[in-house]
Amino acid sequence: MMRAQVLSATVAAAMLAAALAAHATPRKSHTVYLAAVKRVPYSKAGDPAGAAPGETELAIRALVVDGQTKEWTTGDKHDVTDRSFVIRRATRLNDALPGDASTAAKDHWVWQRGPWLLVSRATGRITALKLPDYDPGVSQVVWFRDYGAYCGITPSGKSLHAVVAQIGVRKLALSRKLAAFDAENPPVSVCGPVEWQREPLRVTFHPTGHDAVSFDLAPGSAALVEDSEDEPDTTPPDKPN
């Protein structure tokens, strides 16, 4: 009789578990995509830190999550993993002066290149990345895996640094001085495009007016903690500026 009671309790527990599973809330799937390219007026006067010489238009795309436009972006995206990517934000800024009286002046909006965004395809979450020593007028980030390499300007504004930031890691993978920086008379192009090499893991910087400088990095596994519906959201930590 004892065995029959145990068997009955086991069957009841199994039936209860099945019933709970049947009524459990299904995992929500998210749709994340970049819409078609749209071109908007753009000028160095509107975005002195980001405009290239002679640039009059900015190609932007809407970042759409679950059918709603969440951000405007510009440039190419970089897939960090199959579940996340980074892309640069495009910001529409109110450029009207306080004393502007006309309606047209009050509605004077300009487009600017903004910070980099980390986008999770799993949750639809969008996180603004605070890259250390990042300067929008100088830093052109070149991504490889979950590393972003760029020329950065120190908070004092006097030094140009080679910077490699790894998403999700508090400690920078690289920060080395390249040259002194004259903020009053900067060159048109402060640095050429960064170059990556896989084996050995090496990054090469091309500061204007100086020889190229290469650095070997200690390879490591990607440390990005990606959000999922089964886990609480976590913001990738960053080094304060």
C-alpha cells in the first residue's frame, strides 16, 4: 500500500508539473533590425566634431525593435556575436539659439554622430557604450571580435593615446601614449584607420605625422555578458572618463 501511495504522489507531482509548464508564460521573441538608408542634410557647422570635409549628407537608418523605432543610427554595424552587434548612434539636436524669435529659427535641428550602441538581438535592449578617452572628432573605432580600437584624447586634451577597449571588461586592453595633441591646431585627420591582425593578435595605429605603432595583445575569450530572457539585464561595465 505504501508503494501505491508513493506512486500516486509521483504521478500527481508529474501531472502538476506538466500543468504548470502548459500554463507558463512563453518566452517572448524580439524582432530587431535596421531599416532602409535615409539621407539627411549634414554639415560641419552642425556637427564640427564629426563631419568630413565637403560632407553635405548623412546616411542614417532607423533601429527598429518590435516594430518601433528606438534609435537612429549611422555607419555600418559590427556583429560582436550572433546575438549582439554595435553601431553608432545618429542624434538630431536642437541648434536654435535662445534669442531666436522666428518659428523657423526655433525649429532649427541638425544631425550629429553620437556614441556607439550595443544592441541585443535576444532582448532588444540598447546600451550606450562609454568608451574611455573617446573623442567623436578624433576617434574612429575599428572593431574586431569584442574589441574596439581607436585613437583617444586624454581628459587633459594634451595627449593622443592608442586605446583598445573590450566590451564587458573594466580594465582596458590597451592605453598607450602615441604623441602630444594640440587641441587648438589639430590636423584634419588625427589618425589613419587602425589595422587588426589575428595571429598573433596585434593592432597597428597610424597617428598623423608619426610612424605607425603596433601592439601585441594577450588573446582572451570574449567577456561580453549578453542579456537573455531568462537572466536579469546587465550593463557592460566601463571605465569612468
